[in-house]
Amino acid sequence: MKGMIRRVYLHTLLSGCFLAMALNGQAQTKMGYSDLYWKINDDTLIITGKGEMPKYSWQLLNTSPWAFKSNIHEMNMRISGPATIGKFAFYGMNFIEVHVPEGVTKIGQGAFQSCMHLASVDIPEGVTTIGIGGFAQCVRLSDIHLPESLTSIGGMAFWGCKSLVGIRLPKGLTSISYWFFRACTNLASVNIPESVTEIGKHAFQGCTSLNEITLNWTNPSACSVSKSAFKKLTVENITLRVPEGTAAKYKSHRKWKKFRITEEK
């Protein structure tokens, strides 16, 4: 674990006493105008409190205050109320696992973008939004749990996640936005929930291993599909699983008729 952050521990704060023990001995620094605080204790970044984390940038002039601190090997987030993870908060860090704590409601734009070692992410119920590029270019991400509370995921959310093979999208998701899975070269299957009404530009472009898509609309026109959503893919080789009794509708629909259509039993 030397020389890099090996694991992210994100735990819900259980009591004020526990907080006092965890922060004993070193001063905290407040994050902007929120009630969130951070400190470095030996080799661990500790984030506590509640509220909206400031918005950071991947550019040098406005990075998070813990960016580029090579002595940090672990991060421990303990929250005592509703909180958000800010824009580009952990951009480019070397996390292996992320367990988002209960109480977090939003993961900001690019929050975990380019975390090149990140392999596993667990997001709890209560999170409703993941911003643009939230996990983009996490090239080793192979396992991610998305809660049913999640209704909005921004464009480029999983762009370049080359190790992602399959993913279960939440039933309340409304849009698979632009560049959503672009260049996810090992993505083999995806189940698109009935709640999705839009598939955006280049959403699946570069998903060269994609061989199966499950659709849940009884009306194939229920979802607006961009002309470039499946650009440069040989859709004739992709199996489209559709609800029982709807195959004829899909086979005559201009957006879906070229796929290999089969009905779910």
C-alpha cells in the first residue's frame, strides 16, 4: 500500500463520540461554506460532517486540497447528515475500492474520473444523481452497484471503462445520455429499463464486445434513439431481447429492425 492510496473506506458516522475519537490530535480544515471538514492523519485522509462538498477542477489552479499528496494511502469518509461528493473531488486518485456512505445524495461531475486503479464501487440507496463523467476513464472498473434511487446519470458517465463487462441500470433511470458507455470495449450485455426514454449520441460507440441488449418497452417507439447511439457497431450481430409478443413491432421499427431480435419468454 506504500506510495499510493490503496483503498477508500467510506463509513457513516454513528455517533459524535466516534467522531471525536477519529479526529483526536490534529486540526481540521473546513471545506468552503459547508459543514464538511477534512484532515490528514498520518497517511489517511479523513472527511467528516455533512453538507455540499465544494466543486473542484482537474486543472492545477483549482484541484481538491488533498490532490497530489503522495503520502496519503487511505481515505475515510464519515458523514453525520446529508452530503454530496463534489465536482472532480477525487479525480485521478489511486483508489482500489469505493464504498459510498449512506447519506450521500449526489456524486458530482468527474468525481472519480481517471481513477485508473478503481475496480469496485458500491453506491447505496439515497443517491439520486451521478454527474457528467462521474466514473469516466476508470479503466479497471469491473464491478459497480447502482441503487434503485438513482434517476439521473450524466453523459460520459462510464466512458472508457474498458474492464466493465455488464451493468444493471436502476429501474428509475430516465436517460442513457451521450457517450454514456463509449469505448467500453469489454461491455458484453446491458439491460435497459422501461423508464429510459432517451439513448443519446455515441452512447454505445466503441462497445466492440456488445452482443446482447435487453429492452423492456412494449412499444419500441417509447424511447428516442440517436442516429449515432450504436455508431460503427455491427448491430446485426447484437441480440435484442424484447418483451413477449412485441418482436413483430421491433422488426418493423426503423431503429431496431437490423438487430437480431428475440422475444423474452
